[in-house]
Amino acid sequence: MTINVLSATAQDTPIKHLIQQRRFPFQLTKQGFAGPGWDTLKQQIKQTHFLLIGEEPHGVAQIPPFVEALSQVFQPQAFVAEISPYEARDLNQLAQKTNLPLEYQRQYPFALSFYSWTQEFELAQSLRSRHIPIIGIDQVYIGSVGRLLTMAAEQISDKQLKTDVHQLATTFLTKDRRVYGPQSQANFWLDTMARADLERLRRRVDQQKPAVGQMINEVLLTQAISNTYRDRSMHINGMSGHQTRINRMKYRLLSQLYSDTLAAGQPLPKLLFKFGTNHVGRDRSLTSNLFDVGNLMVNLADAQNQRSLHVLVVGKQGSYNAKDSFEPQQNSSPLRPEDNAYLNVFFEHTPDSWQLIDLRPLRLALTNHQLDVSSLLLERAILNYDYVVVIAEVSASNNY
């Protein structure tokens, strides 16, 4: 690929010139996506083994249907989601039905994390209709602890212990329900519960059924990581809570790939990922100094002479779902170009259509010291992603 950075006009910076050279529009029509950008993306997808979508931000209604369209081209063997294995267990079962899980939502509000939103759940339904399993590798969502403890109680045979765990699950479900009320300032119950109480419960459960004890361990891990984020403290293992979370995700992914889906001597399956932008880039994370799940997949692709493709999907402006609430009007927050100011160079001259921008020429120019980038976040975005998809106008995902 030839890069002619010096050919930029006097009124154009080199980076803007490179972007204009490799910008491809496309549209969403009644028949699906169409246009030069979509054709380019389809061609690249057909050559890749791991497809990783980073969304900015979460809670945009247009992104799940776009990922669904990509999956129809890519035909993954599994979908990797930013949820825990326990949430994925419920999601795999619920998404096999054609209706929205309204009763589940009433009983366990927002316990499916992002998949408590209509568009996300419909993506899961489409994947499951094609027998594509959903793999969860994240920590337990703090809002799903009540559901997890209910699952734990169902597996306990000792009557007293079963009653105690079930009562604790009910407490969590009751206390956490306050978080979703109108104008709520309530905290999740896990943030206020004494760790010693959970540790005593874990010891009791371990003596009866280790698999259930592991569920309590997961609750303890979520609590510890949540505390580090809130207090800016270190995890008990001496690492940051964020690194502990990332390490756990990578370990879980490898464990599931090699113990559940990988037969001896066979290549790794084709995998489709949809995570926040920090998690699925090629290089160091955008906002930390950590190598995340995306970097692991680059190395796994290399190990079997395959390719990974990393696509950042960003809404330029509109609205997004930033807060789960029983009040629909609270589930939509404004999204402005300045909210992702580091990507503003891609927003310029964006018409009312979707845009695909090839970042590989920018990355080549950057690594060859032919391109100066003033923003560290922009530099990392260029190093992390192969393409950026800009959606000119977005709307918030809605709760079912």
C-alpha cells in the first residue's frame, strides 16, 4: 500500500487527507446495508477468522442490527459477549424463544446487562435462531447478583442452606430494585453488604457443593472489583481492579475455547465479538496501559496463520441509553460529537449516511513516523482498529 502523505493540500492536514482517500459511504436501505463502504467491509470480513466490534458508546439502537448484518456475512461459530457466563446461560435459553422475556425482566430487572435492551436481545435471538452459541467471559454484573443467587439456591439440597441463600437472593432483588426507580440515587446492595458475610456463606456452600461455592466466589470478585473502581484502591492480588477484570476475561475465554469448543488438532472457531471500545483493539487499550481481549485475539490469529479484523463503531450524535430505569424517559441521554472529541477528525464532513474509514494507511504512516497525531487517544484508536464506522445520527436502545 502506497502512502503519499506529502500530497495533502495546504489547507488539508496529512491525517485529513488520508481519511478522505480511504472514506467509503454506505446506507441502510429496506433491503439491508448497501454502498461502497458495505462492499469493502464484506470483502474484508470474508478474509478474517476473528471479527471484533468495539462500540462507542454502549446503548445505541443502531449498533446491534449492524452487528447482526455483519454476522450474516461472517457466519461465526460463536458470539463472545461482554457479560458473565451465568448471564450468558440465561441469555442462550431465553433468546431461543421468539418473544421478549418480559416476565424474566419483571422478576430480575436488567439482570441480562446490555441484553436487557430490546435491540441487543433481538441480536441474541437472531444468533440463537442460527444455532450460534453466546459465550460470556466478563465478571458478574453487579445488578444481576440477585438472579445469580437464585440460580445458586436452586442447586442446593441442604434445606436450611437453600433457604438462607434464597432469602439472600430475595434481599438483593428487593434492594437492587430501588436503583431503577424514578430519579434514584440508590446504590446496588453488593456495594453495601459486608464482605465477611459473603465469605461465611461461601464456606458453608463449599462444604455442600463446590460448584455453587464458585458462584459465591464470583459475587465476591465483582464486589472487590467494584470497590477498587469506587475507592481507587488496589485489588487484594496487588493489581488494579481493572487489570483483574481483564485478566479474568482472557482466562475465561481461553478456558472455554480449549475445554468446550476446541477439539484436539482442530483450529479455533470463527468468533464474533461485540464489546466496548477499550476491550477489543489490537494494541494497548485506549484508556489504560493494558493489553485487553482484542490483543489476545491478534496473537491467537497469528498462532494459526489467520487474521483478526477490528472495527470501531461510533455514533456521531443523537442519543444513547446511559442509565437503566423503570422510567423510559430516563433511559435516553444526549450524545454529542464532543463526547468523543478524540474522534472528531472522522466526524468532519460526515453526511447523513454511514461512513467506513480505513485506518490501516493511517497506522502505517504513524508507525513510519510520517504522521503526527496530537491526541494520545486518537493515536491509540489508529493503532487499535482497522476500520472506523461512523453513524451520523443514533438513537438510544430501549428497554423491553
